[in-house]
Amino acid sequence: MMRAFWLSLTLMACVSAQAVAKEPAIHPAVIVDPKPDAAYPAGMSAFVIPAQDGAMNAVMYTAAGSGIHPTLLLLHGFPGNEQNLDLAQAARRAGWNVLTLHYRGSWGSPGTFSFGNASDDAFTALQYLQQPATVAKYRIDTSAIVVAGHSMGGFMAADVAAAEPRVAGLFLIDPWDPAQTVAALATPDGEAAWKAEVAGDLPPLNGATYDSLTAEISDNGQKFDLGRRLAGYGRRPLTILGAEKGLGAAARKVAADAQGANPDARLMVWPTDHSFSGERIALADALVRFLSGVAPTIH
């Protein structure tokens, strides 16, 4: 009996060990600081990127280590209360430079905020990352530039990536599809929800009104259509991560458009809110693993 008891315990331990072994580990860059590099330390630079009638207040998180680095353009949403800087830090620990910014007319950046301006700003930022002086200063590997965006920033990321074939990957976090917002405006509930959204988001934005923002997306349907942008992005690496309690239903719809052009496009919808409030570690892990698939780095 005793031998059988110990045999049973041994089998249980083996099963338990196998279960633990199968659990996906968190990427080290998400939770562990890399060994410091005295010659080429990680850093952070704040500066302004000129943009037509204004400018973008920007920050570059520079990765440690010699040589060139893959680089992530990380775009926040509307108006940008959640800036996802924890994701920027994780990407930098993984060996990536990360450029973050505030669109013209938002959070003190000079100029006027509009969705069209934000789209242009994203493209201006992408061009900035490819300028010879920027490449030399921040040691950027221009063959490995990825764009990621949250919410409205997800649309802007897809918009700029579709227009620039040199973008090596696209990572969307509960992205906003203006076309679905416009469709919802035809219903009283949809219009009321949009009015409430805009009213709450206007304070940090300069020059924008409910009427101006609504007219933009209503009058230019071909431009402000996330599914169309993703279809135009083609077969490059793409992950769409939706939030069930946020814009998950919209993410599923645009993912179908993306997968029509790119069967390898990946969709995940998690049971969390629009800001991924209870899934920040998992979100950082998903981003870092995506980046590692585009351009492996040494941690």
C-alpha cells in the first residue's frame, strides 16, 4: 500500500511538472532588466518633430548595446490618456528603440488636433525615423521598423503602415475603426455614445470640436476605414489584439478584412477592457514576442 501511495505521488508530481513545463513563460524583457552596458547604455531623449503648421512633442527610448537597433513607432489613442509607456519600456529592454509622441494639438504639442492631422503626424514620424541624421543618432535599423497603436492610434498605425511598404510589422491594440463609428451614428444610441466619447476626450485637444471630428470621418469614408487600410497593408506581419469589454467586436470585423489579404494575420480577443487594465504584463509579453518574430534581438 505504501509503495502504491508513493508511486501515486510520484506520478502526480510528474504530471504537475509537465503541466508547469507547458505553461508559457513570460518573455524576460517584460519582467527582467538586462545587464547594463557601460559603453552603450539605454537612454531617453525628448525633442520636437516639426509637422506642417505645428509640431509633435516626442520621446525616443533608446536601447542599450552597440550596433543598430530595430525600432518601434508607438502611437497612442484618442486623446491619449493611456500612453502605454510600460510597453515602450518592455520593448526597449528587448533591444528595440521606441519612438512615442503627442499628435499636433494634443497634450501641449503645438498646432490643431484633427484625425487627418494625426494621420499625417504618424507618417511624418515614420519618415523622421528614416532620415539619415536620425538613423545615425539613434542607430536605427531601417529594415526593422514596426508600427504599433492603441485605439485611435491603431487606426493611425494601420493607415501609415499601409502607405509605407518598408514598415516591417504592424501590431494593433483594440484598434478603433472610424467606419464602424460612422455606421453607428445612424442610431440614437450610437450617436449618443459618440457624443459622450468626444465630450470626455476634448479637454487635452486644441482646436477640435465634436462637429469637426465627426465631419472628418463621415465625409471621407474611404480614408477612415480600418478594414480597407488593413487590406492594403498586405501580407506583412500583423497582429490584432482586441478587448472583449472594449472594441473586440470591431476588431473581429476588421480582422476578417485583413485576413482576406493576409491569411497569416493573427487575431486575439481577450476578456479585458479597452485599456487592458488587468492584462498589462500579458499585453507587453504579446508585443515583445511579436517584435521578436519580426527582428530577433539578444536579451
